[in-house]
Amino acid sequence: MSVILAFVAITTNLHEETTNISTPSIKRGLSSNASKALRAHGFNVMATLLQISPELFLSSPESTIFAIQDSSISNLSGHLPPLAMKQLLQYHISPSKLPIQELLKKPRGSCLSTLVPNKNIEITKNAGDKLVIEINNVLVSHPDVFLEGPFSVHGVLGPFSSLGLHDHIDQEWNFIDSPTCENFNQSHVLNSTNEMKNFVHWQRIIQFLSTNGFGPFAIGLQSVLDGILQDYADLSSITIFAPPYFTFIALPAPLLDRVVRLHVLPQRFAYTDLASLPEKSSLRTLLSDETLEITRINSSQLLVVGGVEITGAEIFSSKEVTIHGISRALGCASLSAPLQVKISFVELLEQKCCWPWGDHPYLLCLLVSREARITVN
């Protein structure tokens, strides 16, 4: 379990903007107070998580945390890899302040948004006269464990999503079984990451990429997804150029974000749409200052995007999304705007790539230096 706790803390910190490294003091105080309250009620694992990684729980202006009992989390730890555990924890956080009295006002069948895009929780039982409420058929056993400012914490008997996945969970990122909320009240839309405004089913895309030979790129996309959701709240369709090999995962978060966004267009293009474009047409990407140029190989029908051949046309296609396979990743050299990256010497030594560079961090340093000005402490 200690490995999962450490990983959640590390992955949360990696997603922070480099210009906002520290957690605001008010949130540090809230997380410390909430952690003490959780420990007093026997929720030691959740208390530790909240203390070491407050950014995961307090990422929106308001939050309600549904803390899972220690025994249930311990049982889950043997079946879930760290990234899946992090997603499960986010599924137990709603971006609204909901003391028990507010929850009791909501009728059975009401849905609440969570920090997982397009995944809601549902009030399945509300016996207001007995102060009994269940969410996703799980009893809120410890209401109002902590109430302070815009944050609420309740204890629950178990996880809100049943997990019968066991050994198959390592490749299945869309594992949360959430209720269907056809009449979901849009007043509960998350303001900070805007997941309900975003019509693209990102987790299904990441799952498809993970299980169809594009695992490294799927990991990169998952890592920067929060920032994309914030910057493109109303995105209704996309085109992704997916490379089979993606050697940029170990780069600093700001640079990885730029590389991934270069592979995504904020508009759906079928292969025939791309083929009908004039030679050297420019395609807008999620990297606002960069476009991709469409060309053809020797005036043939084989298309090249950003200097890289499209080798798999429409390997995935839906009303909102098209994914085209490309022969290799779109290169970092096409990123014209240098980044200011502050990194300690120890962190620099720990930045190792798993692919061509093996255990040679200095080669990675040379790659990063092409696109970023590195300040070594």
C-alpha cells in the first residue's frame, strides 16, 4: 500500500504547473485538519493520502470527499495499479460542498459529478427521517467527518464502483462502472475541469490506445489530460495522430504536455477529409501556437502530416473522434517556443527514458535542452 500512496503523491505533483509548485497555505491547513479528523474516525489510509497529496483532493474551489474504509482500500490495493487507484480516488470526490444536510435534500436518483470525466455518482437511497443515505448503493457510514470552509468529508463503507476485473485491470483504464444519469442536473457541472461540458469520451480513447499497440502514447495522454480538459472545456470533436512508439514520457511535465497536444486536432477529420485538403494545408492543433502541414508522397494518395506518414487510416472512428496511426511520433524539433524548466540535479539524474536512452540520463538531458532552458539547482 505504501507504494500506491507514494505513487499517487508523485503523479499528482508531476501534473502541477511549474509556476505553481507549492500548495496554497489555506489548502495545506484544510488538508491537515481534515486528515486529523479522518484519523480520529479510523480512516487512516485516506488521512495519509490527504496529508501527502492534498492536490489530488482539493483541486477545485469546493470539494466533498467520500473517504473509503481502511479495510476496503487494503483489499483493492492488490488488484489496482497506481494510476487506476488514483482514478478510483478521484471518483470519490465531488467538486461541490455537500454536508449531509445538503445530501439529504436530494431525492433518490439524483446524480453528482466527480473528478473523473463523464463519471457520476448517484444517490440510491435517502431515508431523510433516519439520516440514512446511500450513494451507488454504498452507505455513508460517517456523515460530516469534517466540515470547514468550502470542503466536506464523509466516511463510506466501501468503494462506489464494484471491481471484478482482477488481473485485467492493468490495461483497462475505463474500469469505473458509473450510473447512467439521463436527467443529470447541469447545475452540478464541475467548474474547474469542466468534464461534463466536454463531449469527448477521453477515457474510452485512452483505453483503446492502451489495448491496441499505442500504450506509451496512451500514458502520455492520460498524464496531460487534466490540462486539456481545463483549456478546452467545450471540445466536441477531435482527431488524434497516434504513434506506436512514444519516447517522451520521461520529459518534464510542461514539455510532455506540448508534445502530446501536437498530436491532437480540435476537429474531427476522416481520412477522406484530409485527402481532400489542398497540398500543404495547415491543421490547427491543441498546441495553440503550432500547426501541422498536410502533404502527399510523390503526388500519391499517401498522406504525410507534420512530416510523418499516416500508416493507419481511421483505426478508430466515431461521431466525435477519429484516430489515425502514424509511423512515428511528431518530433519535438517542431516545437518552436522554448520552455523554462527548473529542475534539481537529483531530479535530472532521475529523469530516465525507458526506450532508446536506457539508463543514460545525460542523453535525455541533451534531448530536453533542444526545447527547454534548464536551470539546475
